[in-house]
Amino acid sequence: MDTRPFFFKKFGLFHHRSTMKIGTDAILLSRWVEVNPDDDVLDIGTGCGLIPLMLSQKGIHHADAVEIDSDSFEEASSNFKNSAWSANLAVFHEDVKTFADMNLCKYDLIVSNPPFFFGENVPQKIKKGLARHTNTLSYNDLLVAVKKMLKPDGRFALVLPAIESKTFMKKASETGFCLQKELKIVPIKGKEPNRVNMQFVLNQDDTYTETFVLRNEDHSFTKEYKEFLKDFYLD
């Protein structure tokens, strides 16, 4: 196991104890979502705390994070304390459904890289299952919790596999959410999108859709990808 920290331009963090390691999904979601200086943010299922740290670099007022796994919670806590934004970050070792029932705060932005495995596609490792299987947190549970904690003019952003995004959009509509914008992520030029970033609001008529390509046909990163993340990646 590689226990070295992962370094971005303005912060570093450990992620070897967390249920899910630093990955492209969370990085692209954090970079894509728009923030305001006075935003109070909640990250659901924070893992090692990557998303709140990236959003803090972009400039927000405060970020809370909830995490059910104890090792991930402890790692996120340490990463937050060791960052330049430690005074504006907090993590809670809690199930989000309980957190939503007990927490009186309302958020301008709620973000999540949520579970997406279904049916028999269950990870063998229990800890990874906590982070990635919807038996732990169903889409309906997630949407109900978010609706309780979101300000009337707030935004809810998340990333899902392209196939699962269709199911989630239907559930979100049934819960009263409107898709404001989406980013369809293409892994290799010429392929179909395999991930979708989505942002929902409670009142919206139109949906803005765009497509983003990660790699060229020779598997090198596209100029678009390099430009998109130049403020975060060291190289």
C-alpha cells in the first residue's frame, strides 16, 4: 500500500485509509461546480476530504462534510486540520440521513460522489461497499436528505456513471429537483460518455448540457483536460 500523500498545487492530503482513493470523478466534479465566496457547502460521503479542499481553494465561506466510515472520517479530519483552510472546514462521523434529521443548517451547495453499485454487483470488501453500494444509501434517501438541508435557491451537484445518471434524474424529478446543467464526460475521444456531472436546483426551466473529453485516441490527455485542471495539478 502506498501511504504517501497526494499533492496538488495548494494542498496535500493522505487517502490510503479512506474507502475510496483520490480519483478523476471527484476531481472533475470539484473543478466543474461553480462556487461563490459566501457559499456554505456540504459534502456527503467525503472520503479523504478531497472535494471540500478543492472547493476551499476555489474560494468558499465554509464546508461541512459527513462520512460514515471511521477510517475515512479520521483521515479527512487530519487532512482538513493540516490545510490552509482548517478554520473553515468540519467533518462529522455520521450517516447522512441522521445528520439531515439533526442538523439545522441550510446549505448553498451540496456535493456528493455517491454510491452507484446495484443488485448483485456488490463489492467484496465491506468498507468499499459502504462507500459504493446503494443498499447503504439509496438514491431516494440521498435526495430526501439533500432537500432537507438545501436552501431554496441552493444547488446540488454530483457525479454518476452515465447509465445510472438516467435513473437518478428520474428519481430527482420525482423528489422535486430540476436538472440545471450537466457535463457528459467522455473517457477517450470517439467513445460514448461514461460519467455525468449533474447539478440540480429546486426551480429551473432549462438544462444546459456540455461534453468534456478526457483523453485523445492515443490515450494522452486532451488540451481541454490540461487547461481545466491547471490550477490544481502540479504538472
